[in-house]
Amino acid sequence: MRATVRRLSTFPAKIGPKLNRLKARRTTQVLLVTSVGLLGGLLGLTLGGHVVTPVGPTDVSLALRPSWTGGTTIQIPPLGALQLDTHWGPIALEASVTNLRPEEARKLIESNNEVDQLTNQVGAELRHGVVVMLLRALALTLAFAFLASLIVFRSLRKALASLAVNLTALVALTLLTWATFNPQALAEPRYTGLLANAPQVVGDARSIVERFSAYRAQLARLVGNVSRLYAATSTLPTYEPDPSTLRVLHVSDIHLNPAAWSVIRSVSVQFQVDLIIDSGDLTDHGSKPEDRFAADIAGLKVPYVFVRGNHDSKSTQNAVAAQKNAVVLDDKLQEVEGLRIYGVGDPRFTPDKSTRDDNVGADQLRALGTAQAQKLRATGTTPDIAVIHDPNQAEGFSGLTPLALSGHAHERTTKLLPTGTRLFIQGSTGGAGLRGLEHEEPTPIELSVLYFSRATHRLQGWDDLRLGGLGLTSAQIERHLEPKPDRAITPPTTPPTPPPTSPTFPSQWPSSTPPRSPSP
């Protein structure tokens, strides 16, 4: 009797470790089955998620690719690519034109009726291709997951378990794509490739969202002209300019780079801009010999609005004012092409670090901007745009104007201030001049095309253009839309308090200044 009780009392001590080992073994098996099934499914998705479908006179390759960020990429050889943030997830969609049937393309170009019919044909053929690709991807994903587990484990039960895991993963992937789908992504593409053809590919501000039928017709004409794209890269069909849109080219910090004029001239023609706004630092030292650099402004053929930067002297400002199409603003408001633009020159003159006023802080500049804005507000003046070289000074205009343009930082950023004012900081359109060579990588050339409503004078959207720096030939265009273009602009609830000591700025500027060594 005592022996029996002793054996029963030791039973739990023996069975516990066995149960733990059994649980660990089952957990390992589940992980192995899941891993093998997912790897097999991924291989099936890669092989099955690809199809080549005819679209008009071309063949288009559609493919699903593993990705950290998702999205859609449309390759248009030889022009480049359109990248769209359509969705987030581990799978991205890639589309690329792979083949052209020249005879069909020639007939299409020569016949207007064919182009009209292609509008509906393109959409139907693309939908058919996407459906075929998804069905192939689904079938091969499940088949490869089943076969991989069956080969590795030689168990029908485990193979079916892998099948269930992949089916669950596909359902989760579909729900994630649906939940993160962004229909507005079509209107905000990032374009890389040849810059000259970008306006025709991207279209006018908001037109893709607001006039989708017109966009489909443009897409059809684009497909119809693929043969010309292969023969010459500058023959995309031009879009009809929207008469209600006002185009403004924003440049800044050219810093004596003569290549900037070619870029500005090309963009102003391609985008058919109505005026150009330069937020300062046209020169490096503000010297008399540098004044000749301003002569190229006259060849731009559109109004050129300019405010002085901290590297520009009064002599620089006078040289710009001498150009027949220039509008120099220095604590002045003027209507240009229907827009009321206020501009003020930078209070400093700092061509190098030994020059006075170079130690003026951000708080002092912000306080100066606030005082200038209050002066305008007291007169009942509300500009559509305020142009100030330094972003800190520009922040002082928060709550007075819907848009403040600045530069100085040599890096493009934009932010919506709490008052509703958008602060737009342009990069260097001159690639920072010689300063661009001080870094390991050249400073990129940056400029933006801003789209305004002629009726409301409010910003509707903008295209950010970015070109590779000295010696580089890359080009990128990124489309942005203003979320609430007609938002209310409200004065700041707590106006910034001026610092204890106000900066002392020069009351009389030198008409010219001898050149000095460039500042960092």
C-alpha cells in the first residue's frame, strides 16, 4: 500500500516535463509548417503575379512584387516612371510598357476615330490584365504553399494546414490593401525621368481627380503616341491649359549659378507659367561685377518678382529692378497677374561670416516679421502671398496671408502653421552655387510650380521639381495637392513676444560691396 501511494505521488513530477516537451515540439512544428507554407506561397505569388496584357498597340507587363511600403510604379520607357502611393503593405504593383506594335500605333495616330475608341478600350484591357494577374497569383500561391509543405513534411494534414495559413494571409493582405487604399494618389504622382515631358504626363493641377474622364482620354492619347515616344522623347501630346489656373514658378538661392537660368527658362516654357517669384540670394557677395548676372532675367519673358536675400546688396536689387520684366518688392505690396504680392528684403547683409548682422537670431527675425505683418494688418492690407527670404522672418506673417514663400535653408520643406498660413521654404535653384561642392554629394537644384485659382487667388496644388546637382542628370517631379485650399486664415491666438533686445539693422545699404570669401 505504501509503495502504491509513493508511485502515485511521483506521477505529476514525471509527466510535467513530458507535457512541456510535447508543447514545445508542437509549437516548433506549427512554426515550421507556417514558415514553409508562407515561403512556398511567396514563391507562387512571385511566379504567378505576373502577366503581359495587350493595351492598345502596346504590350504592358503587370507584376506583383514584395515591398516594404507598397504603392504602384508605372514604367514608361524611355521617359521614366510614375510612382503612386496607392496603398500600404508588403506587396507593390508594377506596370511597364514592354513592346510596341508599330503598324497598329501608326494607324492609331493617323485616325482620330481610333483614338476616341481607345479611351474605353484602354481601361477595359487594363482591368482584364489585372484580374488575370490576380487569379494567377491566387492559384499559384495556394498551389505552391500546398506542394512545398507536402514535399517537406510528407503529410497531407500539414499541407492542408499550410494552405489554410496562406489563405488567411491573402485575406489579411486584401483587407490591408483595401483599408489603406488612397484614391487621391493618382493625383499626386512622383515622376522620375526626362524633365521636359513631365507636364504632359502629369497633367494640370487637380484635373486628374476632378475630371477623370478627361484624364482617361489623355491616357488613351498617350498610349496612341507610344511609337513617337520611342522615336523622339519630346512628342507627348500636350494637355490643354486650364484657363482658371494661374501658374507661378517659385525659385530661390540661385547663388550665381548660370545653369539655373537654363533650368528656369525651360520649366517656365514647359509649364507655361504666368510669373516667377524669386525669394532671394541671387548673388554670392552682392558686388558690382555680380550685377551683370541679373541681365538674364529679361530673357524670361514673364514678370519676375524679386526680394533681396542676405547675400544680395542694394546694388543687386537695383540691377534686378533695371530689367524690364522685373518687379522688386522691398516692404511693398503690388498686384502681379492678379495676385497681390507683398515682399520685403532681408534686413541683413552677410556675404561672409565677418560681416555685420550675421549673428541675428531666429527670434529676432521672427519678431521683425511679426512687426511688419502687424503694420500691414493695421492698414487693412491682406496679401495673397508674402515673400520673405528667411523662413524665421516669414513665420511672423502667420495669420496674415494664406501663403508665405521663403528660401535661405537650401532645403525644400513646407508646413501648415496653426493659423492656416502655409510656410513654403524653397531649396536652392542654383544648387547652392559653389557652396554645393562643399558636401560629398552635390546640392540638388530645386524649384516648384505653384497652381493658384484665378477666382479665389488661393493655392490649389504644386509640383516640386528636383534635379541632380553638378555633374548629375537625374530629374524628379512630385505632385502635391492643397488639402483645404479655401481654409480660414486666423490671427495667432498668442502673438510672439519680441525678445528683450531688438536687432540693429543697417539703415543705409552700400550701393556695392567688394567681394569676400564665401561663407559656409
